[in-house]
Amino acid sequence: MFVSLNWLKNYVDINHLPPDELAEKITKSGIEVEGIEYIADDSSNVVVGYVKQCEKHPNADKLNLCQVDVGEEDLQIICGAPNIKQGQKVAVAKPGAVLPGNFKIKKAKLRGVESRGMICSLQELGIEEKFVPKEFADGIFVFPENAEIGADASQLLNLDDAVLELGLTPNRSDALSMLGVAYETAAILDQPLQLPDESVEFTAELTEDYIDVRVEAPDLNPYYGAFVIKDIEVKPSPLWIRNYLIAAGIRPINNVVDITNYVLLEYGQPLHAFDYDQFGSKEIVVRRAYDNESIVTLDGQERELSAEHLVITNGQQPTALAGVMGGADAEVSESTTTVLLEAAYFSPVAVRKSSRDHGLRSESSTRYEKGIDPDRVKRAGIRACQLLSEYAGGKVLTGPVAFDQLDRSEAKVEITTSNINDRLGTAITDQEIAGILRRLNFHFEEKNSGFVVSIPTRRGDITIFEDMVEEVARIYGYDNLPYTLPQGASQAGGLTDRQTLKREVKHYMEGAGLMEAITYSLTSKERAEMLTSPEISEKAAGSIRLSMPMSEEHSNLRLSILPELLASLSYNLARKQPNLAYYEMGTVFVSTVGENVTKQPQEVLRLAAAVTGDWLAYPWQQEKKQVDFFVVKGIAEGLFDKLGVHVEYKQAKLDGMHPGRTAQLLSNGTSIGFIGQIHPTVQNDFDLKDTYVFDIDLEKLLETIHVEPSFSKIPRYPSISRDIALMVEEGLHAGDIKKTIEAAGGPLVKDVQVFDVYQGEHLPAGRKSIAFNLLYLDPEKTLKDEEVESSYQEILSAVKEAHGAELRG
């Protein structure tokens, strides 16, 4: 909601407060002021001038030489605006004036003729082009004839106005009107409130002789009032109405449309004006639309209707989509002489349905959806009639004709001073509470050491005692509420063991060079069941589909994080980011076979990573390392080492994974995930190059990890390194040989690493050579060569017996 302070001054005296101070007070009372904007930058020495003469420039076809009376003197000004004419009153920047953007006006010569000053357009005075009335969009602005020559143009054009932007919560729909903000401001400042005059002079003719109202859907339209105003002259609105509309972000059109918009903003009550002569009937029928019925709205679009939409009709055809937009057939135009004015209360649900289905959001629909004041519906119509009578020359027929089943009763809330003080921790007196209720303009009765408060219909957000506590607190002043320090025993906050471990895992992954991604838990059915880990596939009964998904792309709960992670890789790869490494820690949703379908699925925490492109690149040294299986395996092994978990790798074939470059991860014989390369066909589906992933059951790992701090002493004694190259059968796995070496080496062998695999020349067919590096260390003494050699021979015997391995010569 945009609030013009110059407009607000008509209702509440705020002249003593700068805009920023008023904004702070409003924010502290519970309605946030999100910003303060000014209609235009400061300008000086701009006045109203009268064009006494206007002739063609002697040396230029498109320029005019004007003699302009600015009050104290006449100025000769050259102007190129196409709409400049003799007899106009215009905005003149005199020599020495400063316009927005620090544009200084000086005496100058144009084509050999002196020009003293400038005749200004609204854009040059700082008004945004989208708010400039169409008739002045391509030329200078022309004041009404009653503008005083020499008067300050900035004040007449409201250029000195400040606008507050209110960030309203859904319950404060009362502040979607200038009167609502005026009530709020008056209460905050404890100032009297001046409401607008609603008196109007009616003619002897009756509205009921011109129109009848019938409502066939009273549940959606409990009040519909129709006013008729004759002898209308459609013309520009008075300057003050145009100024206020521009300040509120609405472009002026003509006096009829502008007045309905003005009352909409003033009262928060949407109105709609029909051309009575084009309406096509003497009957208004409000009903639900028929299926496949259509209407052409004011924006020229033909819209298909259904029985869920409420329409205003002439008894035959729809003429408006209730609360959203009028129809084109009865639109007010320059030839309109009789206006049929609608003031109605429509169901928020019905308006919301129509607005959403047709993609139409307007100032009117917003207010209907959030709730309007039942007490202002008819009053807003009368206020519009008054303005149409005064500024459009209209004659208002006696009426209105109305269908009225609207509940205008006020809610009653009982409060007691003691209860309010108990809730707020204050010592507010009865007199202070009575003063707050008076400032809020709430009627009340004192009863049994308390108050029975009648809640005005404009405040539909107040229904219970707690609401009234909030009202008292915010007007009393949140800054005035007492504060205390917590009493009793307290304890410093900290992370749980689980949170600590999760944070350490994130730190490790980021330290390893991966970036965190957060993807949707909802995906398509196809993706939801892709790349699931073996332990998930064994027990899951398939992915879970939402009962009412917003789209098929987000219809199923995921069983694996990887598909959406691959989609993120694909998205960024398409944007010229070839080297990517992502990880995500998130949950998958598992519903086991045979479970009740209404039972909530089990959420399982998992860690997934996806890497593609170059892992290392040193352009200057002309070196680079592409991602491969061992890069991703190294990242996973580093994590397992950090967590102190022993994991075995078992070659596996999984759907969606490369059959020769995939391994299942086992901890204590139990599957905890997998690692490997995405299958080429899946890579092609995602438009990816070679991509390597892992998916780990972090839930199971966190359950088994102990977080007690531990450390190993730095060895005091030297270590010994020995290499061993073994010739084995081609199909034998290096990991199996490594296990045998570790078992045979005993406590002296601290580390075993594979550093070479060879197959080819000088080796028999079907055989390969695997080279291991053995690290010997005794933390209590210096090892002797004899001890190392003895262990070495035991290892040779063990691998020969277990695997038929021979020492390669």
C-alpha cells in the first residue's frame, strides 16, 4: 500500500512530523514501513505561467516563440512541445531554476533568438512517464484555468509529496485504504480524525425507475448497490485527484474512472462504473457463470467462464467478472452521459477463484480477497456519487437500488485491566486502557472492572481477547513494555553430537573442493526412482506420489538425491560451466513394502556427490587431471577415514550406473551406498559428459560413529618402507590381496597401498602384476632388518597360499 502524506494530511494533522519520524512511529506500532519515496527530486523556481502569445520561431519550423506571464514579469521562452498554445497555463522553470537531476536553467539563444526559461513537461519535473496522463505524454503539462499565475508549480503538482510504502500482513486489510491508515495514524499520534464529507444532493428521479437488482448467488454476493448518475460530462479529473492517484501509483484516465479509483483507495471499497446506455438492460442479475460462457473484459481478452466464477449480467450476457474486471461492452467512454455505478460486497473466495483462473490481479481483487469493510460499501458509493456530481456535473438519482443481506454486526470482546497487565507484565490503569480504546475509535462499555469493546467492522482481524491485548500493547508502545532477564538455572547452547558430525561432514566435503547444492525433494516419478542405492531398492515400495501435486515435475518424493543433482550439473553445464563438483546432504523418503499407505514415510539422511569435467587444471604448466573413478573414491575414502569408519568396496551392477566402473559400499557387511560412473545412456539423457557420483547412507554412519575425542601420538621411532610386486591371475582383485597382506603383516604393517598395476609384455597371458607399498612401524622401538624381513616372508607365503601369487622377478 502506497500512502501519500499530502493526501493523509486531509484526515490527520501530521504537519509537525518529518516523513522518516512518522514512518518510524508507524513501524513501531506494528505495520512495517518498507520505504519512503518522493514523488520527484527537489526543484526550485518553477511557477505557473500564462502563455500570452505563441508564434512560430522565425528560424525553425518546429519551435515556437512564446511570451509567458509568470506573475512578476513576462518571459520570452522558446518551446518545441507540439501541444503549446496561446492562452494555456503551464509550468515554467525561470532562469536560475534547478530541475530534478540537478538540471540548471539559464538564459540561452536558440537559432539566434533569446530564450529565458523553459516550459516543462511532467517528465522534466520528475514524474515517471508511466503515470503521466496520455494527453500530456508527448508534450508540456497544461494547468486548469483556475490555476493562479505565479503560484508554486511544485505544490500544485504535488511534487513535494512523500509516499510511504507499507508492508501489510494479510490480517491488516483495513490499512489497504487511506481511511484505514488515517485511523491508524490518528491512534498512534493521539490526533483527532477528520472523515470525508459524504453528503450528496439527490434529484427527484428514482434509481429504481432506471434499474432493478437481482442476486441469484447471495452466498457470494450478500450486498449489491446500484446508483445512477445522469448528465455526466467525461473530462479530465481535477488536479488534486490526479496528483493523489499518481502518488498511489495509478495513472489518471478521466474523471469518472479516476473518481472510482480515488474512492477505492480512500475507502478500500472497489467500485465499478458502467455506461448505462450501453448496458443493454434495465436489470442487473448477479449469478454464477454458466459452463463454457465467455466475456470480453476491459483489456480486450475473451475469457472462458465456469460455474465457479461470479458474474454481473444484464439479465442475458455477462458485463463484468465480479470483483475482478469489467466487460468491454459497457465501458465508460468520452461519449458516456449516464453512469451506472456498482458498489458491492463479493465473497473473497469467489474473487480469488476468478482472479487466479484468469491471471488477473488488480487493486480491486486484492481488496476483495483480503476482506473489505461491510460498513463502507454503501458509503463508498455515496462518496463517489458526491464527487461525480461535483467534478463531472452529474445528477444523482435517489437511491440506490440494493440487494442487502450483508451482516454489519460488530464483534464484542471483553477485556479486564488485570488480565492485560498479567499478559504484558505492565501496570496500565483503567484510564490508560480507556484512552487507548478512544484513540483506536473503538466504542466500549466499562463493566465489572473491565471493558466490553465493540469492534468496528473495519477491523475484522480482531475477534478474541488476545487480539485486544495486541492492540493495547502496540498503542501503549512496545518500547514501554518492561523487560526482565531470564531467572533460574541456565545453560549455554551448543550443537548435539549429530549436528556436530553433520557439520564436520560438510566442512570435509567443501574442503575437498565440492560445492553444496540444495535440490527439490519433489521430482517426477521417473526421476524419483532413478539411481537408488541397493539398500533402498530392497525395502522401498516405490516412490510416494502426492495426492494433489502442483505439477508432474514435482509430483513424487525422491528415493535418491542424485537425479536432481545431475539436473543441476546439466543446467550449469549448458551455461558454459564445464568443471563442476557438487554435494548434497539431504533426506530421501522410504515407504517399505506392506506399510499402510497413510503412514508417513521414513526420512533417511543421505550424502550424495556428483563430479564432472577437470578435477585439477594448471594452464601455465599445461597440466590437467580429469575426474575419474579414483578421484571420487578418494573423496569418499577421505570422509570415511575422518569419521573412523572401515568401508569395503565390492564391484556391482546397478541400474543407471556404468557396469564396469561401479562399486557397492559395505560397512560391517551391510550396504551403505554405492560409488561409480553414471551410465553413458543416462549421461546422454542429462546432456552430461563423463560424470562420477557416490551416494552414502549417512543416517547409518552417524548412528555408529562415536564422537569422543581421540588422538595418536607422533611416532618417536623411524618407519621402514618396502615394495612388493606380485604376479597374480588377471581376474583377482587388488583389495582381496591387500586384506591378506594386512592380516599376515600383523601389527607391524601400518599401511598398505597399491601403486602400480601392469599387464602385457614379459608377463604370461592371463596374468597381471600388482605392486604394493608396505609401511612398517613399531611405536615402542626401532625395527631391525631381521624383523621386517621375517614379516615380509610371511606375507609372501600368505599371498602365495591364498591367491597363488608369485613374487615378480
